Amino acid sequence: MNFLQMFKFIPSFKKLVLFGFMFLTFYPSITNAQKQYTIVLDAGHGGKDPGNRGNGYYEKHIALKVTLEVGKLLEKEKDIKIIYTRKTDVYPELWKRGEIANNAKADLFVSIHCDSYLPRPEAHGAGTFVLGLRGNKKNLEFAKRENAGVLLEENYQQRYKGFNSNSVESVVGLSLLQEENLDKSLAIASLIQQNFTKKLNRLDRKVKQDNFQVLRETVMPSVLVELGFLTNKKEGKYLNSKKGQLQMANAIADALKKYVANLKVNTVEASEVSVLPTKQSKPVIEYKVQIASSKRKLATKSYNFKGLKNVQRVKVGAYYKYYYGVTPSFKATNKHLAFAKRKGYASAFLVAFKNGEKISVKELNKIP
């Protein structure tokens, strides 16, 4: 009796189980297609750079302890791979931290720090930063403090191409690829802030954009976390305690796990696509010029945008993105970009969409 003859005598429900087993056996790529997400954890400062010394505490030590705890929690997840920029009291130069993440082709970079504000020792609360244009003078001061480690590095003038930690102009030099990662960075930062405020009752110092050099060195979604203020006696004591460090680490790790879970839901692996061939339709391509990103909802009238017409408003999380010059032509969108800059939007940049999904402009230009 051959297999087909035997198959007739198998009860229906068992046929279903058998078919499922055979399907998974002959198409193992469907079960093995789960991607492993690489997260690079960066403990701020270290070695010769102690960070801030509010109330006698060492930022570099607290940042390292929290970072290692975050890593320990995430290493339990099978689909997450953790890489550290440092695991001991050493100082990796800021460019090196970015290089570690870039070489690993990381999906996410998280840098952990503690804040300080001597003029107001009562200042407290946790905040998360993403790379972006300077929001206000106070934010610039935070960025200047965190960037000051650059000046301790050898050959920093050549390595950072004229970077000046005290210069407002240094805020503006953002690369296209980093800007394309901004939406994802904002999503991660929002998850972290929600955990700090809702789970731990920390004062919400919001998600902010600013010019941190360590974030400028990376080419993937990146955030910089300020755990709290060491210059505040109560908060400094909390962050220096084992309890405080574990609670903050749990909040960060939980947010990162949620972010990876969201990525998994929204990612289709090539091997998960139906094994039956399908006719490929021509992709819908759109280029846009992003001229602004704000929590303010503005009417898309030309008087709100220096005379630019046909501005498109799209809500992404808590932010509104404002786009100008929607076109399927890469050549045309460059003209729109130049025109927007002439109108006064010096920091405008190109974004690209394929079938409604935002993708890298560089990647899109490879499409025939």
C-alpha cells in the first residue's frame, strides 16, 4: 500500500495535522524567518570622562550600571541581540560608539546618561532626546554638556570636521539618512517616556530634539536617555541606588521590547511571502520635501509656510509632518527642495515613499 492509499484511511482532523507537519517540513524558511534585532547600548561617558558629578555621584558609573541591567533584561529575548559600546569604566570615543553600531548594522542605538543643572538644584525628571534641530536655548545647554567629551579626544578637530560643542551652527548639520530615521527615533523615545512617567511616576521632561554628537555618528534610529538629575539630592540618591537603577532599567527595557514587537508586526520577511508566484504590479513612488515637524497643527495655507502652496500635513505619533512638492520624479523633487530652501526652509530635506511606506531615498533610487 503506497502513501496515497494509506492517506484515504486517515481521519480528517489527523489529515490536517499531517498536512501541517509536511508543510512546515518542506517550507522551513517560514518558521525560521524570524529576524534577530540588534540593539546597541551605550553607557554615556566613562574612563577619563566622568560625566557630571552632581552631589558627588559619578554619572559614568550610574549610566553603566543601568545600561548593563537593560542589556541583561533584553538578552533574555531570543529575537534581540545586544551589543555594548562599553561594559567597564573605559572611554570609547564618540565616533567609535557610532562606528560600533554602524558596523553591526544595528536596528537601534540607545545612549544612557544622567542630567545636571546647577543653577536650579530642584530641577528633576526624566527626558529622552532624538537627533534634530535645536528646540531652545535650554536644550542647547544640555547638548553642549553631553558633547563636551569630544574635546577630550585626540585629533577631535579632524575627526569631527570642525565640530564646536558651543556652536549653535553645529546643531544644523544633520544627514539625510539620520533625518529619515527620525520618525522611528521619536516612536522609541515616546515609549521610553511613557514608561518613565506612567510606570515610575517620574516627572515628564518630554521627548526633545537636539544636537548630540553621539547620535550624529549613527545611521539608524537612535535615542539619548537622561535618567534624571544628579544635582537634585533626592533624585541623585534614587539614581545611585540599586532600586532606582533596576526600576529605570526595567522601564527602558520594556519600551525597547515593545518597539521590537511593533517592528515584527510591521515587517514581512522575504521568506514569509507566498510560495506561489504572483504578478508584480508597478510600485507607487512619491518624493516629498519635509519642511517642518511640529506638535502644532497648522492649516496648510500658503501664509503659514512662507508662500509655499499645496503643503501636505501628516500626523506621525504626537507630531505633525509638513511636506511640500509631492512628486514621483526624483529630478523634480530636487527642484522643489532648492525652492523650499530659497523660501527660507534651510533645514528642509527629501523623503521618499514606496506604496505608501517611507523608505530611504538612497534605496529608492536603486529601483529601476
